[in-house]
Amino acid sequence: MRFLISILLIFLIVKHSDACEIKHPGKQGENDARQVYPLQLLSLILKTTEEEFGKCTLVDVGGVSQKRQISWLDQNNDELDIAWLPASEQTNEILTPIPVPIRKGLLGWRILLIHQDNLQQFESVKSLNDLNIFSAGYGSSWGDLSVMQYNFARVITSGNYDSLFEMLAHKRFDFLSRSIYEAYDETILRNTSKPEIIIAPKIALRYPQVDFFYVSKSNQALAKRIHLGMDKLIRNGKFNTLFYGFYADYIRKVNMSERLIIDLENPYLPDNVPHDDPELWFQLNEVDKYAMYQ
């Protein structure tokens, strides 16, 4: 009997050690909802590639800055297996990108969070020159900080996600550029604690910007799995269904089609961004074709 029990314990230990786990970054604050869509997409990728690679479990490692995510993946120290990051040449050199825009370029469609006391001033903005009289806030480790610094004269940074909203509430800067989906969630989640932070109602920013899934250069098996999964989802239409289904409601709620769009330059976009495939890019006129993702 003891022999059988020993054999069973060894079997369970081996099975546990062979279990596939993929460690991913989690929330950087209590009101941080930025990881919801990438995790839904990643879960779908893993599900659709089970036949080739087997089942795998996602493991949340907690809040980690983008800078630390890159460092951990570069060191391949078993702290992190995958991250979703703004695409850049520098990150491409350090890590292995899966060069499919996971949000179809929506990351570069931006809404401005402002202090309600400045609403009237922002309603008169008609151009980038008009906007440049104001100071911008941004995360010091965010991958597209260089784009903001290229286009705006005054960019005030913080390395802490939540502190940016404290700074805006206390007028340390005039606006915080956020993606469409981030802006809506961030104002709703902070409506009680920071009701003075509102969405500027008439303008939006746009620049070419994408985020990719990134893995360690030593983890080519995972890179192949993510690439295969993305390819399958694009071909069977589930990528569009997930993307537009998830984001359509956000886009409608901020009235994107009625906003004045101010275009910014992004000279830092890497060469491997697939510009020529319209299937991989957000189209505003596609939004109403898809129902809310369940």
C-alpha cells in the first residue's frame, strides 16, 4: 500500500510540474481595467490552439509596470511569460513580438481627461497648436511617451498609474491622453472619488500606434502558439467579433464619430507594423455591425 501511495504522489507531482501556465501582468491599481480585453483575447488564443499545444492556464502575477515587464521578459527569470505593450523598435530588439495589432490600432485613438474647471477652455480647441497651450500628463514608463513628447511642448510624467489621476485632480497638468476604452472606464470608476475629472467632449487625438503581444526571445514555442492562434482567429472572424464586440460600446459612449480628430505624428512606429492589411486595423464605420461581446 505504501508503495502504491508513493507512486501516486510521484505521479501527481510530475503532473503538476508539467502543467502549462502562462504568467501575465495584472492590475496596476484597484480601478485598473486595462488588462480585461488582452486577457480575453489571450484566453481565446490558448483555447483555439489546444489541439496543437495542449491546455494552458493563465496566471496573474499582479501589477507590474511596463518597464519591469520588459525587464522580466528580457531576463527570462520565470516571473513573467507574456505582456502586451506598445510596439517600438527598442522593445522589438529586446523581446520577440507577435506583430499583429491586438487592438487593431485603437490604442492610437485618444480621448482627453481634463479637470471640469477647464471645460470651457478645451471646448475652443480646434487644432494641435491650440492644444499645445496646455500641459499634458503621461506615464513615465508608457511605451508611447516619446510620441507625446514629440508632439507636445510640456509633458509631465509620473511612474505611478493612480498618481496621474491625483495630479490631474489637483491641476498639476491640464489633460491626460487616454485611449477610448481607458478614458470611459477610468472616469466611471473614479466618479465618486474624483468627480472633477471628466472627458473633454468635442475633440480626440489620433496617431498610428499599436500594441503587440511580446514574449522572451528564448520562448519561441509560446511565440509560435500566439502567432498561430492570432492567425486562426483572424481567418475565422472571431478576432473581429471579439474586438468590435468588446469596444463598440465604448466607442459609441464617447461619440467618437462626432468628435474633431486632431492627428499627431508618430515617427517611432517600428518597421514590422503591418500597415497594408486593412483587416488588422480599426475602422470606425465597422462599429455598428457588431453587438456587445458577451
